Amino acid sequence: MRKLIFCTLALLSIPSFAQVNVRDSLAQGWLFNISTSYMLKGGDFAEYLGPNFTIGGDIQYKFKSNLILSFGGRYHFADQVKDAQAIFGDIITSRNEVLGLNGEYAPVTFRERGWNTSLDLSYIYNGLGHNVNSGAMVSVGAGFNAHWIDVRNQLDNTPQIQDEYLRGYDRYTQGFMTRQFIGYFHAGNRRTINFTVGLEFMQGFNSNNRGYNYNTRAFDTDSKLDLYYGVRFSWFLPIYDENAQKFFYY
């Protein structure tokens, strides 16, 4: 009986020794991150696109030096565009309707869609944090981005903005991008409340992938500078390596 009690207590004590002490030791390991953001726009595409939301995720690795290497992507979406008339004005009415095959006007919705992916490097300044793994965080990164106008007609009877014809209107734009973030990185002492929040900035050095715009009846070969800026919030699940801790003694 004594041996059984001793073995039981020993087994129960293993998790407490295996857990990483986030409060007093610099932790190293994997972080699995999901995020959302609200982005405003500047630059070339601000003429016809408005604010958008993003949702996405990152796979990150945190080093004991409080450097974080990340790779991730985000999906961009908005339920409307800023000025559909500026692009589709020659085929839609003031009520965003298009003359359909049956001779009647069909309601059409114009939405923004896009994505970005990037490789990022971050650093946590833990002097401002509630533990040695938390604090002000700055990030820089680079990757690729794309955005376009998604056109929807539930009746599917407007061939002038479908299939190959849509390519002359959707402004599918893509290219290289850079990315910056400044905010706060919070690693919970009990590893349950883990998040980052702050300001995000992205710069897209893009070009029109279609090459020709039907509304202007001209080739579009100019380089674009598309600017995003907004607020990002993320939550992450940490899987720390208990064998790679760096303790601080007070």
C-alpha cells in the first residue's frame, strides 16, 4: 500500500516539474496563433476600396532571447466596395443593378476579397511586461499580397460581368509586400490568457494582374502602392520546451 501511494504521488508530481515557469524564466517553444484585424486603406486602391477585416493565423517559434520567428497568412474581406460606380459605372445603374438576359435589371453586390502571407521577425521588450516573457513587441516582415473585387449576382444572368468579362473589371492586383506591427505581447503566467494587440501597417508594391481595364478602355501597367493600417488582435496557444528555460533569480 505504501509503495502504491508513493508511486501515485510521484506520478501526480510530474506535470508540475514539467511545466515551464513563464513568470520567472525565459521560455522557448512553439506558438500557434489565430488573429483578426480591422484595416483602413491609403494609396492607390483607396480610391475604390474601403476598410476591410482580416482573419488568419501564424505558426511561430519563440526563442529564449525573446525573438519570435513567424510564418502566416490572412484572408481579407469586406461586404462592399467604396465606389462601384467608378469601375462599373458604364454597365450598372445608380442602384447597382445590371441589365440581365431576360431584359430585367438584376441586383448585383460588389465585395472586396484578398489575402496576404508573410515571414516576420518580432522582439519582445520585457522591461514593460508583467513577466519576463511579456512586454512591448515590434515586428517587421515581408511577403506577398493580393486583392480584387468579387462580384455576386444570385440570378446568374449577367454575362457582361461574369467569367472572362469579369476579368476586365475585378482589378485583381498582387505583388510584394512589407509589414510592421507595434503592440503588446501577453504571455499568461498560467499559459491560458495569451494574446497580442496593437497597430499593424502593410505596404503592397503591386501591379494589375489583368493588364486591361474595361471601364477606362486602356491598359493598366502602372505600379501600385497600396497601404493598410489598422488594429490587430491575436490569441496564441504556447507549447514551450521545458528543457530550454533560462531562469531569472531575484
